[in-house]
Amino acid sequence: MAAFGKQTIRDLEVRGRRVLVRVDFNVPLGAGAITDDTRIRAAVPTIRALREAGGRVILISHLGRPDGVVVESLRLAPVAARLAARLGVPVHAVPECVGPVAQAAVDALHDGDVALLENVRFHAGEESNDPGFVSALAALGDLYVNDAFGTAHRAHASTEGIARRLPAVAGLLMEREIEIMGAALASPRRPFVAVVGGKKVSDKIGVLRNLVGRADHLLVGGAMANTFLKAQGHATGASYVEATAAGVVGEILAEASRAGTHLELPVDLVIAPRLGADAPSRVVSVDGVPDDQMALDIGPETVARFAEVLRGAGTIIWNGPMGVFEMAPFAAGTMGVALAVAGSGATTIVGGGDSVAALEASGLADRITHVSTGGGASLEFLEGRELPGIAALRDRH
């Protein structure tokens, strides 16, 4: 496993001190209720460790996109209640994140207590990394811990600004995310297989280019595969194709050939005249997409070919679904890949919101080595970019 170059909570003496912890509690909601608490559960080990060490734990998170104003449906009180149930101790939901109310709540904490500040994005200063807002947050703590890998690619007040004002280290989840994904990129068990899907090539150009030459096999699915197939001269009918990415696709294909990375595309597709759960669908070869049909999933022969490659893998990274998995007629490709990844025996890493959602839907998440909590952060890390929320933490040496 790659060595983590930043200090962690193990390097801090926290007893009796106020520890500001940036967590990622941006959980999905439905009818006002939390529908998936994966991100809450992922933060529990760090919170529990700080509590047991005698720290006064003050949690900071965002929820949704309130754009600098208070949105009642995006308050964090329900998250505090769910966290309390997971921790088995009370969690005080503070109705403000800065100012006198927040200060009073923090002052009332005893060693081992936990408080969750209100949604930090209710303030415009969060996303603009406003120095005044940074100072107001920093005034609430003595130490800072970033355990929110999912927001580490943002230079916001609570992720980067505050880390410049207080002694700043990584939490256990952040450490695990970077160690596991870093090792997969730097020194993977081989063969190293990357599965990349989703809609747009343009969203993942950096990922594809960073994986070419590193991965032994690059399996491409999802709507982005249509753009590759189009570049190879296949008729794609009414399928989504990113015309502006044609030149880049050609370059990636050439780079893969030169680097010895086997880039594999679908050989068959599930097509339908329209996108809909009740749309009539059928399987055709990549050469058989009629003008009035669109490709919405990879076909069974492609699933079998991808599965064969995955069975022999030493390391697998998967980012992006193979089709419109939310609809039953177009879910088999993504679920087939999920099953192959889970059953591979490889070191397996799944990242990206849609991939993780598909994995949860498949019921196979507990058979994956590491399910990343980061969406955009996972992408940028796989691109090889430095993430500002990590760069601002104290170096180990």
C-alpha cells in the first residue's frame, strides 16, 4: 500500500481540545428523509477515535446546493440524529455554523462530546473561501481534521482555507482513500484493469489519459463508448455521441496502442427507440444500430468479454456505469460488470456516484475492497491532480 504523506489524527494530542472535523455528510434525501447513510457510516471511525482520545468533536459539513442562503429542507438536524444512532451517543445539532450561537454550543462541550454545525453552504463565504468566513470557522477550534475526501478537490473555506489557519491533519477515511487509490495507480497488482463508463468522454479525458500506460486493460462502456465506436467508423444511429470529443478519442486510441494498454470497446449493444423503462429493447452487434435506435447499455457478449478480463485481474478500478442502469431494460450490463468485479479476487476500487449507486443496488458492495466516498474528488485523483483539501494538510516529514 502506498505510504500516506500527510499527518493524521494519530499525530495529534486531542484531549481537552476543540477539534474541527470536516466530514462529508452530503447524503441523498427522499421526502425529507435520508435514503442512504453510507457517508455517515464512513466517518464514524474518525469521530469515535477522536471522542475516545478525549477530543471535543465539532463536525462541519455541507448538504446539497443552497448557494449561500438558508434552505430549510437542507438543515443538518436529521443527519445529526442518524449519526447519533450510529455512534450510540448524543450529537448536538447546532442551528448555526458560525457566530454567537455556534460559539456558545462549542463552549458548552466537554471532552468526548460531539456537535454538528449547521450546513456550511448556507454562507456564501464557504464556496468563495472568504477569509472572514474562514476566520469565523477557525475561531471555533484548536485543531482541524479533514475526513471529507469527497470535497477535497474544492478549495473552499471548510476544506482548504481553515487548514491554513489551524494545525491540520487527515482523518482515517481520508487516509484510507488516498492510500488505497494511490497504491492502485502507483504500484498495482497486475494485471491492472480499469473500467470506465458514464455519458461523456469530456468528463473523463484526464482519467482516460492518466490510465493509458498505467493500466494493462481499459474497458470502456456507457454512452461514452458510442463516441469511441463512432470514431472507429461504426454507425451509432440515434445514440448519444459527443461530436466535439471525436479528436480526443482518436488521440486516446492512438496513445493506448503505443503504450500497450488494451483498450476494449463493446462488441454488442442493447438498443431501444427511446429512453424509457417500458421501451422495447433488443440486442444488436455494434455494426447493427439502425438510424432510429439508440444504444443504452452494453450487450451480453460484451459483458462476457469484460468479465473474462476482470476474472484474471490483480487490481480493478471501476468508475462509471455501463448503461442507464436505473431502468430495468438497460441495467444488465452494469450489473454484470458489478458481479464480475465483486467475484474477481482482485483488489477492487469503485468510485463515482453512479458506479457506487449501481453497486449498492446490486447488493455487492460488501465484496469490494474499497468503495470511494468521493465523486468528483475520485475523478480528479485518478487524473493525477493535486487536491487542494489534501495539499493544505501537514506533511508527515
